[in-house]
Amino acid sequence: MSTNKKLIIAVDFDGTVVKHAFPFVGADVPHAVESLKALVEDGHKLVLYTMRAGAFLAEAHKWFLDRGITLAGVQYAPGQTEWTASNKCYAQVYIDDAALGAPLIFEDDGRPYFDWIKGKAILNDLLARGLDLNPIPKDK
């Protein structure tokens, strides 16, 4: 859904874009790749925000690069360190399978993972409402 409101969207890795398999990289979650590409094409900025660190974080970053998904940041939003010393990644929206209320797909053979079809509908609803979702402070 195209909108004038462009967001910084923090995206978790395990269970959100790939199925849970840590320390390995799991199989792609259905519809994650095309959904993420569509968000970038619509002008939103994606930030990889994950518990992975070191070589495991590098593997997650490589997953995005290998699929042609542009990231605006890894662990931090672009320019974030210029206006805050917080360790939490700044974003207007966080997409994470562990978030309360996140739409999930449950399979018998493993942990649940993010449902991108339902998740896109939720995000499109927020965008259609034109909400000013936690803007970056203008005086910082």
C-alpha cells in the first residue's frame, strides 16, 4: 500500500523473516521476502533489530543482502546515535514474532513464526489511518 507516510520499521530476524533454527539461519518465513521488498519499494526504511551478535548477526545481515532487501540500519536506526544514547533501536513500528499480538503461524513441527499476510494487513490499516507513529523528536 503506497502512502505518503514513510516509516522506520525495525524487523526481527529469527521467527520473523526466517523460521527458528538458531544458531543456524532457518528457512525463509512464507511471504517475508516479497513483503520486505514491497516495504522498501514503498519508501519505508528497514532496520534489522535482533538478539543476534557477532558472526550470527553478520549471517542475518547477509540474508538480507542475498535477497536484495535494502536495510537502512543494523541494530540502530539511521542517525539515531546523533540524538540519543539509548541502546534500543528507534522505530515507529517493530515487526517481531515475540511481540504481544503479533500474528503467528503455528506448525506441529516447530516454534511459531510471523504471519506476513496478516501482518501486512495490520500495517496497511495503520498507514491508512494516517497515524503519526512516534516521530523522531524535532528538537534533537
